[in-house]
Amino acid sequence: MRLEYPSNVKIIRVPCTGKVDLMHLLRAIQKGADGVYCVGCLEGTCHYNEGNFRCRERVEHARTLLAEVGLEADRVRMYNLSSGEGPTFAAYAKEMTEHIKSLGPNPLGARDKE
């Protein structure tokens, strides 16, 4: 199945979303990414037991930190899917891309280009 999603979405595969650290999320924003989102297993179906719950906690922590420094918390999100939901993955990629476009470019990215 060939999925079509926006070309500006960069996929970084990890064995489990539980391996995504808070620093990964924040560093992406710091380096100028306009948004970051994690796609993990459906809640309660993680092969590694609680990896998707750990990722959700880290995403929520990142959102809190972004809000504290004056950036939109919605630049970081978490989605849950089963492995057979490819079309839904593509839909989430489009949704996130459109949402980030509505927020505008990451102000930290503009600072790095000066």
C-alpha cells in the first residue's frame, strides 16, 4: 500500500514510542522543526507493555514546557494507531501539517537563520 502524506513530514522509526525521550521532542523544536508528533500503538496494546503511556507523558511534559516558554503547546502531539491503519496515519500527517501551517513557522527556527 502506497500512502500519500505531506513531503515535509520526516519519519524517524523507533522500536517503541517509549524510546522517544523528552529531549528528542524539545531538541527538534529547538533546531527549528515547526512541529513534532509521535504515533504509537493503541493504548493498552503496546508490545513493550507501557511504552506508549511513557511517550504520552513525555509529550504532555513537552507541551507544558513549550507553553511555559511562550510557544504553542500544540506544536507537539501524540496519536495512537494500530499497525494496520496506514490510511489513518496519512490522514494524521495531513492534519498535523495543516495545523502547524495555521500556527505559522517556529520562531526558534527563524532565530537560527539570522
